[in-house]
Amino acid sequence: VLWDYRANKYIQRPEQVGFLQPALDLRGLFMSCVRLPLWQCGAGHFLLFGKRWPDMSLPKRNSADGRCYWMKPEVQVELQPLFDQCIQDAIDGRITRLDSLWPPVVVSSQGAPFEVWQLLRAWTEIQRAETLDAEKAIAFSENLRRQSRWGEIDHHLLDMLKRELQEKYFVATDNEDDRFWNREYSLKPGIRAEEVPEPLLRFACYVAVSYKVYGMDFQYLDTNYLFGLVEKVRPDMVKKLRDHGTDRLPLNLQKRKTDHFTASANDAFAVIRITARDNTEECCHEVLNYLCELLEQEVFPRSYAVEFKGPEKSYLPITGLPKKGVNQLFACAVQYPGLHPLMERYARLAMRQYEQYTNLSDEQCALPGSFAVFALGMLGQEWQQLVWDYLGLCDDEHSHLQEKFLRAYVKRFGFTADTVPMFVRGVLSMQNMKYSKDYAAWMANAESLDALLEAKIHLSEIVPSGFSSDEDDDDDEEPTLETESSPEEVLQYAWETVCYVIWGKASAKGGQKVVESAPEELKELYPQIFVPITANPEERGSLL
């Protein structure tokens, strides 16, 4: 049955439509009725009857790995409109991340994928100090940061500011051999402070703050360099940011003081400072409410630091978690059952893919909301859905702490029908989760192995959306030729990853060592664990 959009009715057979030709692409017929933006459907696809179909109107992807478009001279004219639209979509916040592979690729509202660095290079090359729109520049940069990471975009922005701010308006007054951030700068002769465009200075402040919030520890030098330039002409701008943020937050959120706690929030530096006077339920309730109110403000950054101080230093019972104030806060709050719904509310407001707590080290990075999720998750299956949703948002670049939680979670509850899917999802939410012999010991019983086999059957429903089978995700290597994995191959790689975390090197070669050393009562279960997912039905049947 087809829909004849001209006659405005369903028809039984295509030949009843006189204008249909044998070679007519029916996509045009359907797409006249289906008005869904392509960014909702995925890269290079359109949505029809709930299914994604290839968008044949887009050119073939020409990158070495087949993931995106490269702006080569021979295709420049054809791709330029798509490229320009992708830049505009980055400004408008209508781009999405293609996958979790490197280099990061974003997809436009038209379904056209481009590498982040290409967009940044093209955009920064045409920016000029006299015409820069600060709001659009910040939106463009922030949206690309959210879809990749600060380390993918910062050098392009810094180079542009060196060119348009430092080199146009300043002169270095000391040793030329010094690094640019160690040199002293003053305005060029004949240039007055008011001649330096304010939008350019505002954008420089955004980049400086971003280095402080998202950058490596040593990149405070870049922050100081940019703030130093701005302070030469507008010291008030930097002081205001340090003291009050952008002033876009309501005053009662910028600072708050009650009988139980004092707090301040700086949206420019993305930091929340809280000092609690006691550990009572009422105090924790007020603090959690304050955090939720902050996160309901669209202007507050989604990656941020929580600096909490309380009278007692107690922490969540999970080995390996950093002993930070945010850990202390939720260890205190979880003691009060009446606060559990409020903790979940904070967690769901805080959890955002590709974001992180900014005052944790790279080795201990965590998605905002992690400590609230961990605290509730350790209570039992009542909070299973929250943990499930959380693990679906974790990614390897911004969250590692789920590994500590998963171990404590399984240690407390064992491998059961409820916990095994959660464990599998958690293992696949990050790369290179460490093998532990304890997992094999906890798995060595019929109930646990049955639960693992059930998870294997439903693996496609468990795997987080960001998981990929890219085994060689090295930033320093050139992309390889396109080798698109089938869904079964991706699932097989996922399953091998899970088996390695549980059994280590013994899981290799079809788990031969695991099977050989299995106790007699489990001899029939272990071989089923290692049957390849990619095996054809006849082979699987013989192995089972």
C-alpha cells in the first residue's frame, strides 16, 4: 500500500498512479509526506515508517575511512554548500556526533558528516577582529566542544586569537626567544585601548576560561596569556568574570546563605563552592535543591566542578573513588532515604554525554552526577534504571570511574540476572576496563553463567549506543581504509571485550583454557559462553 500525496489517499498498487514511471525513485513520493529533519535520523539517512534509509541525494563520502567528507579540490564546488551549512548548524546547535571514533566527526542537519578540525580551520581562517560576532563564535566553539572535546578545538581558536588580537594590537616588549605565554605585551604605539573590539575581547575571555575549565593542568599558561592581553585594555572585564561570572545567573544562585550552608556559583569558571555547617538531612536537602536549581539554568556549564566542604569526612564505600568533596556530599546525603528522590533528580539533571566534573584528574574523570548514581546504585535494584541510563551516557574520554563502581556493585550483589546486564553495559561504556580474577571467581556458578548467556542473547539491547569496534583508536595514526563492520562483528567484538574482563587471556582461542579447567557440573555452560556470535546458525547449533 502506497500513499498518493497528489490524490491525498492510499493506493493498493503502484501502477494505479499514472505519473509513476518504472524507474521512478519512490523516495521522492514518500518524502513529500515525511517532513522529518535529517539530523533526527542519523548521518546520510532519512526516516520512513520508523526505519532509516540511505539518503541517496548526498554525495559519496570520500574520506579514507569512509566516515565523512574531505574538502578536496576536485569536490570543493559540490561539497561547499554542505560544508557551509554544517558550520551554520554548529553555530545554531544542530550538529550531532557521528560515532565515538577518532578523529571526531559531526553531522549537519542535512545529514552531511565533516571532521571537527576541518570546520574549525575553515571558520577561524575567515574570522577578523573588526567583524567577529562574539555570541556566534562562542556558540560555534561550545557546540563543537560538546560534540568532541576541548583538546580537539583549542589550538585553532588560540591561533586565531594570536593573529587577530595579539599580532594586530600588541607588541612584545622582551626576549623574542621566550615562549609566547612568558612574554610581556603592551599596546602598539598609536593604538588606544578603546580601539580593540569588545566582541574580540569577550571571545578571548571565553577561550581563556575554557582552558581553565577543560584544559590540561599546564594550560593555565594559555589562560594567563589571554587574560593578560585582555587586562591590558579591559581589566574590569577579567575582574568581573573572576568575581561574579557572566552575571547571567540569578543573584540568589550566584550566592546563597542559609542557617545550614553557604554557597557560590561562577558560571564563567564553571565552579560551585559549598560549605556545609552540619550533616543533617535538612542541610543536605538544601544543598541538593541548590544544585538542582543551578543545573536547571541553561546558561550554567554542563561540565563543572563541585567544591564541597562539610564537618565530617566520610566517603562512599567504593574502593578507588577520589576523596573529593562531591564524594563526601553524596556519602552524607544517601544516609537519608527521604533524600533519595532528590539525589536522582540531581543525577538526571547532571548527566550529559561528553561532559565531566572538571576538578577530577584525567585518570579519575567522571560524568557529572556519577557520585549520586553510585550512592543510589549501591543500595540495590530499586535504582537499576538510573544506573542503566547513566552507563548509556558514559564515554571513554570523559568517564573512567564507572569501573570502580562496577567492581563494588558486583562484589556486593554478585552476578545475577539483574546485575549481569548492568555489568556488561558498564564494561562496554569504556575502553580497556581492567581484567580481575575476582570476576571469574564470582561468575563460576550455574546461576551467574545462565545470566551471562541470557545477556549474550540480548547483547544488542545492552550495548551502549556509543560503543564501537574500533580496536586501534590511536590519535597519532592516520585513518585506515574503510572497513565497515557488520552488526554481528561489532557484537562479537563487544562480547570478546566482556569475556576478557572476566577471564583475561584465558578467554582467547574460544575460551579453551576456561572450558578445560571448568568443574564438571559447569562443563556444559562454559562452551556456550564462547560460541562466536558471528557463527552461522548451523555452526552455533552444533557447538551448543
